[in-house]
Amino acid sequence: MAYSETLADEIRHALAHLPAVREQKMIGGLSFMVNGKMCVSVFGDDDVLLRCDPAVADDLVKKGASYAEMKGKPMSKGWLHIRSSDMQNQEDLDYWIGAALDYNKKIAQ
């Protein structure tokens, strides 16, 4: 499984304040499970896959994400792909992780 350990470490740091985070190798990379649900993953060439509220997905796409695909087929609307080139710094990564955590809070209840 090819993924950036550097980006994985940045995600670990961003999620460190949460009590229920677990890592699991899947989908060709490393996924971070929050409250037992997949929240964010790092895979390929420093790319991120995140799970967000489908109701805000269109707005997030306007901010630089794209709808995620798996094996050339579109995933459901709440799964987004963010290319490493669209994340210039930790603040950008924190924004995307924040969108995933917002949804995770909703579905964890």
C-alpha cells in the first residue's frame, strides 16, 4: 500500500485530540476511523479521501475537492477526494479534516 507517511503523520496530529481514533489499512492506503466510522484516508501520491455530509459536498467541491471514485466508478456523494496539490499547508489539511469531523459527529450519534 503506497501512501505518504508524512501526510499520515499530519493527519494523526490533527486527530490527536480525539479519544476514539483508530488506524486501519484499507482502500490502498491508511484510513483513520473516528467513533468507529471511516473519516479520512491517505492514499496514493499524498491524496486524501474524506467522508463528509452529502448536503455540503457541492460546496466543498467548489473549494477544491472532487467527487471520489473507486476503480473508475463514482462513490456516493459524501465521499470526496482532495489532491495533495490542493493542500498547501497544515491549515488547508485541517479545513478538510474539519469537514470530515463535522459529519462524523452527526453520524456517530
